[in-house]
Amino acid sequence: MKKFLLGTIGLVALGMAAPASAADLRARPAAPPPYVAPIYDWSGFYIGANGGWGQSRNCWDFVGVVAPIISDGCRERSGGLFGGQLGYRWQAGTWVFGLEGQGDWADLRGSNVSLAFPGLRNTSKIDAFGLFTGQIGVAWNNVLLYAKGGGAVTGDRFHVNTTVGNVLVATAQDQTRWGGVVGAGLEFGFAPGWSAGVEYDHLFMQDKNTTFTSPTGAFFTDRIRQDVDLVTVRVNYRWGGPLVGRY
């Protein structure tokens, strides 16, 4: 009899414990979702501003009517620049491709004493330039390393003055030059839609015969060769291509 009572008590205890255990299981909170690491997407349109420093090298050669071409010396001119850019990028895996247009105001001015005519000083100035380029790069999440290349255009001014008294001797018409550009940059996405970076560009501008006219109506021709180096800091705002989760 005693064994029967003990067995009955045990079964009742187990029956009471089972619902409590099931309730405990149902009350447990769900496991937290796995961590989702953000991926920075470089795809989309962007607009931005840039500023920095540039240096242009010009070589002048006097072109005589009957005499051979005479070297008139080279000069380097440097100064500041400021402008903006507008472009579009699309990302495929870690590869990023893009198209961009850039326009800047510049003050790259320099002069030197003429080798052919030591009493004269030749002055060159770039006051604006534009770049139209394609890009290809590799992205490491929010860091982008890219190369670029395409066409370039510069706005140039040239004039000749005396070394004594700085009297204007001759001027050339404002000149538009077309050439090519290659460059590279490193850009960092620091917030959704925002990025900043630094870029270097080298412009290969065409040689061009330039006619100078004096106030008296006399004229002469110089062949002017030009190339330009640019270093800029850039800030862009991009729309499109939001952050995407990766498990």
C-alpha cells in the first residue's frame, strides 16, 4: 500500500511539473537576428566641389618667315583652382565604372624672359579648364581607388611685354586648346551618400601656332607647347545606390 501511495504521489508531481516546463519553454525570448554588415554601394549620380593646386609648363618657339624655328624658352606657372564635378558610377562586384564632367576656374600664371629677344618677357595664363573622362576602379566597401582618362580643354591667354617698364608689345587672342588627360584618385565614403577624396591629373595639351599682334599692327608667330599637372581635394554627394545588407 505504501508503495502504491508513493507511486501515485510521484505521478501527480510529474504531471504538475510538465505544464510548468512547457510554459517556461514558450516564455523564452526569440534569438536575436544575425548581425548584418553594411556594404557601401558606389552606384548612382553624384555632384560635388573640388579645389586645389595646378602647375602648367609652356615652351615657346619663335617661328620666323624665312629663318628656322628658334627656341624662345620654357616657363612653369602655378596657382590655385576651384570648381565642381558631375558624374555617374555603377558598381559590379568590387569593380566600379563611371563617367564624369569637371569644370574649374584657375589662375595658373607665369612668365619668363625671351631667349630669342632678351628685352621681352613672355607671359602665359590658364584661367579655366574642363575635363570629360571615363573611370574604372576597385572598391573595398567604402574605399574606392580609381584611374581615369579622356579629353581636356583649357582657356589660355598670352601676351608679351618689355622687361624694362613692362610695356605691352603684343597680345594673342584668347585661346581654347583641346587635349587629353589621365589621372588617378582615392575616395572614401564617410557617410551614406557622402564621400571625399584626393585626385591627381596630367593634361597633355596640343602644340599650337599662336599669332601675336602689336598695337602698331605688326605680327609674329610662336609655337606654344603646353602640359598641366593638377592636384585636387574633392567632396561628392551621391544619390541612388543605398546601403545593402550582407549576412
